[in-house]
Amino acid sequence: MLQFGGFSFAVLLFTVTAATVERVQHDYYKYHPMEEISTWMTQMAKDHPDLVTIVDYGRTYEKRTIKLLKIGLNTEAKKKAVWVECGIHAREWISPAFCQYFVKQILQTYKTDAKMEKMVRNMDFYVTPVLNVDGYVYTWNDSTTRLWRKNRTPGPSSGCYGTDLNRNFDSNWGTVGVSFDCKKEIYCGTHVMSELETQAVTYFVGTRKDDFLCFLTIHSFSQMILLPFGHPNYTASNYNELMKVGLGAAEAIWKVHGQNYTVGTSPDVLYPFSGSSQDWAHMQGIHFSYTFELRDKGTFGFQLPEDQIQPACEEAYSGALHIITYAHDQTFSGAVVTAAATLWTLLLAAGVTLM
Ligand SMILES: [Zn+2]
């Protein structure tokens, strides 16, 4: 009897422990394989059904689903949107880690932070933790594949794999900073938008392009905030404003852990290249389009140690938030006044006497 009681107690303990283990917080300061990121996405949607939905918006060559988390409050009003895209380059592991942190921060703050609450009311955040799913999975295979950059589509000649997705978009495709040799890391594909991942983003964002205020694509490394265009012959119509907001973001980053980020177009501060998602987004009329190159400046490069995930995400979040807040305020600062004016007009039209 005693033994039985002891056994029950043990079972009960185990159940409680198992339940606790099930609910143990996702560790945002470790790198996670794709399976764990998928599980985390499911959990986010389950935990916040009023705010988070999973959207499947594409399929890779190796038949994996490309997914994003849509975060926003359901309102009657027409909403604007923000795009945050991580993991376009497989080996840049800090990028998916950032997207997970970014989601966590929004979900943690919107209930207590009036500004964030307003933003999730006015805008939907579309966050893709890993765009290049096949490539990311490949980097987790073993140490020999850890530094893979491209996707995993077989190339036109035997023995070569992968296209650089950030050279494959319809933005001066194939003109500068690319290779047509499929063995190279910056191979731009057989033709513009040849890749399923590129097509998925182009279709999803392209069909809603008027809604998007902001397009942020997250990479590593070198600590930079890049703005359009990657092609040296073109200048963004809002270059001055992009620089101003970018410098503001760099300052916000610096305030967190004292890290310096360089701001400018890629030809000015890094190297010229064509076919990037950032340039494509700007060409669609999404005015606040930026590429973040996260930590570090080359000491560890793509293999940023896990103990730097937290500071790297904290500072980058602050920079991203600066840009998103600016874009939001530009669109919504007069919203209350406009709504009041509309109501006034409606009441007058209905012949209501106001006293
Ligand atoms: Zn990259």
C-alpha cells in the first residue's frame, strides 16, 4: 500500500515535471535547429491565439514549408504591415535567433507598453524566422556544411548546388556583384526569381505591397545598416530620409551595448550587388527598406558564440524598433484627428445637430 502510494506520488511528480518540461521557456539565447524553431512557432500561435497566426507561404526544393508568424491585433480598420525576414543566408545563425527574439519582445511588451499596443493595433508584423529552410537545415548537418550560404536547388551543371537567394530577386538582377558560375557563393540563379524562396516572398509581399511600411532583412556579419540600392548607378528617391532614420537606428543600437554600426548603401560601405530582397522591396514602393548586418566585425564571423546572442539581439531590436516606430508614426500620427474629422463630416451629412 505504502509502495503503491509512493509509486503514485512518483508518477504524479513525473507528470508534473513532464508538464513543466513541456512548458519550459524556449531558450532564446541558444541556436536552434529547424525542428525546434517550427515547434516554437506552433507554441507561439497556441499561446497567443488573439495575436499570432502561422502563415504557410511557400515550399522549398526539398519540400519543406516556408512559414511566417503574423503578429497583430484583429481590428475592424485596414491595417498597415511590417516585414521582417531572417535566415535568407543559411550560415548566418544569429539572424533566425534575432527573429525569435523579435517576436518574443513584441509579445512580452504589447500588454504593458502603450506604444507597442498601438503598433500591433495599427500594423501586422510578418516575421519569417527562416526563409532559406533547406540551406539552414543543411548547415546543421555537420561541421563540414556549417558555412553553407545558398539554398539547395541543384544547379544547371552536375555537382553544383544552390543559388544565392539575395542575388535572385527582380532588382537589377544579374548586373553587378553576382556570379553566373553555379559553384560560386554569389551565384544568382539561372534566371531572375528562379528560386522558390524568392518567388514566395515576391508573391506574398508583392500582392500586399501597398500595406507594407517597412521591409527589414536580417543578415550577419559586419555590424551595418544598409539601405537601397546595391547597384551603384541608382539612388533611392528618399535616400536622405533613409540615411537619417538609419543613423537614428545605429544610435539606438549604440546606446544598448556601445556597439558601432555603419550606415549607408552597400556600394558605399560594403560592396555593390544586385538582386537583393531589400532593393526589390524598395522598388515596390516600400519606402523603409533596410538590411541589417548583425554582430560581429569578423572575430567569429558567421559563428557568433551563443553568449553573444542576447546582446546582439537586444541592440538590433532597439535599432529595428527605431525604424519601425518612425514608419508607424509617419503614417498614424494624424490618425485620431482624421477619424474625428470623418465622424464630424458624417454627422453633419446626416443632419445631426450638435450642441
Ligand atoms: Zn547574408
